[in-house]
Amino acid sequence: MSALLAKRPSAINQPSTAAKAVPGKVLTASTQHREFEFTDRDFDKIRKLIYAHAGISLSDQKADMVYSRLARRLRHYGDRKFSDYLSRLENSGEDEWELFVNALTTNLTSFFREAHHFDVLAQYLRKLQHRPIRIWCSAASTGEEPYSIAMSVCETFGTLTPPVSIVASDIDTNCLNTAKQGVYASERVEKLSKERLQQFFLKGTGGKEGYVRIRPELRKLIEYKRINLLDARYDVSGPFDVIFCRNVMIYFDKPTQYAILKRFHPLLNRDGLLLAGHSESFMHAADLFKTQGKTVYVRTDSQR
């Protein structure tokens, strides 16, 4: 979402197995032990607000998650009821809306997640004749995905200064700030090869012991932007040779997915690649994109 949102937390709409809530009734018996009053009416309103602002569809089972994520905002203001905070939110400026969205998006990511895509990327880059090459990572989260792209690019071209530029975007500004720093706890990179660790990371010392940082050459390849995939216009200009949109579409319903894919279409080179997450399918947008293998798509008018 990571957007969005890689966030990447599962917010897929699912049939509710719970009894139908009574408007205004406290959601669960355990609520009486909670710090703040939180009713089904509050939850329903939050679902509508996050859908309108970020396209995220929260299932009935996400009430506890919503409570825990937003409770810190109530503590910040000294509110005692979710209804008080929601009234405040609706009269707030952009900053509070941004914090609201940040709180309800989750970022599940890792370096070289779904590794086959990076093999596909390397093969595709070797065949491209034009330079420079442009890549958009549309759900950058805390940076592991765009940095994995950058490492793959450097390995493909055998240099830390390849003819490639990468735009990395997300709706969550906290995640983007982490990504820009490029600093990670050592356990986040323990599955990477020794060769990659030596080539692409700097090991922390002193007060930074136990952390690593992405080499500055890789950080220079990436431009970070805050982009909400629901926006009618994106703060990027095409065409891109590759668009990564992985593990974020699962949070959107099919009409929202189609609207986003329709915006992607003119931003992708006619023979460019669109890479999706392992649990995502764009078959409902067959007029826009066609499959080229496991979660790899090209424009329907492509010659590939």
C-alpha cells in the first residue's frame, strides 16, 4: 500500500459469520473492558471513510484491528469515545486524514519477496534496447521491494550506476520515511546472500550496531513519492517499462481494482510488464491486460 498498502494486512471482503450488529450497540462483550467506547456504528463509519479515502475494503472481522490501530489517535486527543474522534476527523485537515489512513494500512514485506518476479525482471531488462529504463514500484511500503528492484537492476547490468530510474510510491508517509532512510535491523536481511550483503549494504557500528544501511548508490536510483492509487491523476508520468503492483490490490474490490488498472494502462509501455502479487488476478480486466505467466501481465494491445 504500502499504495498503497502492501500493507501491505488482509482487508479482503469476506462474508460475516457473526450475528448482525444492532446500530449503536457495543461491538463485543469485551468492549466493556476497553479503554474507549467503540460501537458497531463507529466501525461501520470507519469502513466507509477508509474506503472513500483509500479504497480499502475492511471485512467484518477487522473490528479489533481497527480499534487497536486508532486507539492511539484517541489517546493523542484525550477522546473517550470513537464517535468523538470520528467527529474530530471529519472536521480535520489533511494531516489527520493522513494519520488515519496510515494507521489502518499494514505493510507486510521483505527483500526479494516472490523471487520469481526478479528473475522475470532481469530477463526483460536484458532484452530492452532503449535507455534509460523506467520502473514504478507502486506499493513501496518500507522500501524492501524497491531496493530489491534496485539490486536486481545493478546485478543485471553489472554496475551500481545502471541506466535505470525507479519511482517508488506508497500512501503511507511513515513507511516512505523509513524507505528513504534505507536502514534495517540485521534480521531483516539475514536471508540475503553474503554476496548481496557485501555489495549492497553498509554494516552499522557503534550505536548503529545490529543495523545495516542500503548503499547510497542504490538509494540514488530511487525517487520516493506519496501516491494514493485512488487519485484520478498520479504524480508520475509514463511511460514505464515495468510497473510493480504487488499485494495491494487484495485490499480493493473489483470495481476499484479495474479503475486503478485503467489508470495504469496508459502509463505502461505497450510491451512493458505489470507484476502482481501471488494471490492477485487481473482476469476481470482482460480488456486492459493479458497474462504472460505467473502473476505477470502485459497490455492487451501488446505484441508480446
